[in-house]
Amino acid sequence: MRKSANFEIISQDRRQLLIRAATGMVAAGMASLFPVSAIMAATGEAVRPFRIHIPEKDLVDLRHRLAATRWPEKETVDDTTQGVPLATMRELVRHWQTDYDWRKVEARLNALPQFITEIDGLDIHFIHVRSKHDNALPMIVTHGWPGSVIEQLKIVDPLSNPTAHGASASDAFHLVIPSLPGYGFSGKPTTTGWDPARIARAWAVLMKRLGYKQYVAQGGDWGSPVSNEMGKLGAPELLGIHVNLPGTVPPAIFKLIAAGDPPPSDLSADERRAFDQIKLAFTKRRAYALEMGTRPQTLYGLADSPVALASWMIDHGDGYDQPAASITSAVLGRTVNGHSAGDLTRDDVLDDITLYWLTNTGVSSGRIYWENKINLYVAANVPIASAITVFPGENYQAPRSWAEKAYPKLIYFSEVDRGGHFAAWEQPALFSAEVRAAFKSLRQAS
């Protein structure tokens, strides 16, 4: 069995089992997990089944580094305006060092079918869960920063096994959940050019390689522009997209925001709200994006100190408001500024941070900001069937009037009463229900 520091390639015995599944020599239930085209690709090393095993020495090193943290002095204010409070970080690190168990999330990941395949010269890691239900709709789901495939773990069963969650078999999805380039167990690009458009092209290759003739795409955070770009490729296999950070702002409106000018007087109430939210995001909350968008290699502390990595990821907004509110609420175990963590727990947050630490992707994950040339908020102009869910804790609440112009084939628009920027992670049941509803009309049409 070939091994690397972080994962094991499938054994020869397992490979033979896959071959037998492809040729009908094992039970149908086993074969149903692996499309024939994917199995045959795996036997040729194009798609390589994958398991995670972090060496114990890496976990020991993490605990030693946490214990050896050199702390700064306490902040000079009694609020969060200077960043994550010292007491909060000390308590998080105490838990991380003494009580947190990485092996639990490692086991959850290894309980799912995982694979690696090379696309455009780069290894791409992905989870691939096929539903047991006939006529399930294939869907590729893309995470963002500072997220990972861990964001989607809670939606795997509700979407692939809907009858166990109060939904119909006709709502089932086959799920493909890749790690973005430079994230998790995907390869780290050694050359420039891996922007959302290139990732979109890679995802189209991935879905074709897996043998899917028709599919849909979903994304939040960076997954939204990736999904938008997939919609612009003109791939006939892609039926539609669903995003929860849509690009809807008219260019003329965004120009006013960027210039610091007042809003036009003819904006509706929800358009004015969105104008103010985006203006606040770009004047108060974008320091982290500016740093990674201009000087990502400068952030050596993210590779050297787990505490530096954790504080950077927790405090990536303006501290305790969107988009970091749910993460901070989970760390503190309480609602912050009216924002709840939903189903997100402190260990959920540490699962994600620890994945970044163990894969040393604090810097490589940030380079997508440097690569990106797309304004995530400006009207995306997606020419295919599109669906949008507006969560109240998102960076901004997209108005329907803007959405209908930016997504001219809008098939679904919903405003829900809870959930934020990491909606699949925070509110998995609600998120799953929204995704089912968003694509229902496409199922009927196809």
C-alpha cells in the first residue's frame, strides 16, 4: 500500500474489489457506490480511492506547539473591537490541547467514499457519495474560505438519503464534494492561474470523468463564484446552479459603493439595506481579504503557529459580526450580536482549523484571493437556470430585484429566517430543504 504523510492510497485487495464491482461480481449494493466509469478510471490510476491517516507525531507536535504559545498582553478594551479577546483564545487553546479529538472527524471523513484524481496537472481530493435511490440528481458542492469539505459533512445524509430525514426519494442527490486547490487534501498549485474560472473548468472535467451526463452545482463563499463560472461555461451537462452568496449588485451601484458615494434615492428598502451591508463589508470587514489578495505569502505565521492560524480564521470578519459571527458564536458557546451558531459547535470549528493546520494550507488556501479577478458581489450574469437562497447572516441580503437581473433564468428565490455565511454547516436541515426545493423544477423538466 502506498502511503504519504496524510493519506493512504487504496490497497491492491480493495482495487480488485472495485474491479469485481464494475464487472458485476459483487453485490449490487456495493457496486452502486461506484459508477462503472469511475471504477475503471480508478484501476488506471486516474481516480484513486483515498483514506486519511494523520500520523500521531503530527498530533503530538500540534499539542506541543499549543503548549508553547507565546501570548500577547490582554487587549486594552472591554469589547471585541481589537479582535479575538485573549481570554477567548486561551480557553479555546486549552480545549484544543487537552480535550479535542481529531480522530473523531478523521473517522467521519473515512466513513465516506473519498478519492483523488489529477486534473490540469493538480491532484484534486473529493468525497463522492452516491444515493441508494433511483434517479438521484448528481450535484457538485463547493466550499469556501476558511471552510473545507468539513462544512458539508452534515448535509451528506440529508441530501443523499432524504427518506431518513422526512423528504421524498425523488429529492435524492448523488454528491460530489471536492476540496478546492490548495485546500485540505487537494494539491497545492505550484504555478499561478487557479482562479474561480479555472476551478470551474476543472469541476466540469471531474463530473464528466465520473460519468455524469446531467448534474447541478451548488456553492457558498468561493463556491458561489465557482458555481457562477460553471454556469457560464456552456457545458450541456450542467442543468443549473444554486448559490447562497450570489453576485447581484448592479455595476453602477457597486461603483458608488467603491467610491464612498451615497446610495441613489430611488433604491427600494431591501436594495438600500443591501447597499449599506456591502458598504460596511468593504469599509470595515475586508482587511483579511486585502492581505490575502495582495500579500498571501507574508502570512508565515499561519504555517508556523496553530494559534495564529486559529485566530486568523475565527476573526476574519470584523470580529463578531458577519461573516464570522457563527464561528465566533460556536467558539464562545453563546449568541453574539444577535447571531447564533446554529448547529455549529466549538469542536466543529476546531475540526476545520485542525484540518488546515495538519495539511499546512493556511497560506496556500489564501492564494485564491490573490488569483481572483471576479467581484463576488457584482451581477454575475449567469445564463443558465439559477437558484438563490438568502440567509439572514450572510454578508449581504441580496434583493430579489437585483437577483432577477443578475440571474436572468432565476428559477428559485427564497429568503429564510436563520442561518449565515456557512449555511450548510450552521443549519444543515434548513440548507438541505432549500437545495431540494431549489432544484425540484429541474428534476421535473429533465
